[in-house]
Amino acid sequence: MESREELLRQIEKTAHDYERDYHGCARSVYRALQEHLHLGDGSVFMAATPLAGGIAMRGETCGALLGGLLAVGLVTASTDMKDEVTSLNAMVAGFRLYHRFEKAMAGSRCRELQTARFGRFYNLADPADFEMFGQAGGYMVCSDIAGKAARLAAEFILELWEEGKAARLRV
């Protein structure tokens, strides 16, 4: 059986490598969590795809954070619309992960994360900026962020499981 630290390293590396090789921070983080923690299905992975680049390349909330939040939702939320207690608990869990990410990364918006690392924001919806982002090493920087985000989310989910505050969904 692998150690907790080894599992976290594998999740971080998988998310990093998916972002580096295939791009799409939200789906890269989600897929790494899905594979290693056995969460959800392909539907959530597909739904995560347009969240990259700060929600549809808009520079808003970091897609890597959103991928982690999707995984947290899978283990904390309910399919019952009337279950307000579980819904509130899932939102609190999301708030807690968001805060951890924001503290670890010194921000939560793609725009501010890029500016802190590159000295400027690249509008990924603009073809010229998109090309400059790649030339500036954007995918390596975002790969590091995706890896760290996946690790943070995995640590958080493991804590929730240990505390008995989350379902162990297996697919």
C-alpha cells in the first residue's frame, strides 16, 4: 500500500504532466484526482474542460482551483436538491479549499496568478497573447500551479475522508 505522501506526489505529478502535455488546467486537476482517488466519471471531466484559463479563457477564477472544487463537490454534495444541510456543508468545504488555494498561491484568479508570475496577464482568447503565453513558458508555469492545486485538493479530500465528512465515491 502506498503512503499518503506518495499518493499526494503522484496526484501532483499527474496533474502537472496532464497540463504540460494536453493543457486545460481544470480538467488536468480533476482527472488526476479522479484517477488516483477514484472519483466521478467522464461527465465531470468533460464539464471541467471550458473552465480552463480562468473560466473560458477569461482570466477569472483559476481553472486549477475549479478542478479541485469539482472533486470536493463530488465527495461532499448530494444529488438531492432538498438536502440543504449537505449542500451547505459542501459550500463550506469549497470555501475552505478556496482559502487554502488562495493562501498557497497568493491569489485565486488566473489574471492575478499570471501577473504575479509573468509581470503581465495574457488574454488566452487573443491569438497573439495565446502565442506569447506559450513562448513565455506559460504551460510550465500553469503545470506547476495545476500540480499544486491537485495536491491541495487531494490533501483536503483525504482530510475530509479521515474526519468522516465526505463520501468515498468509487467508480
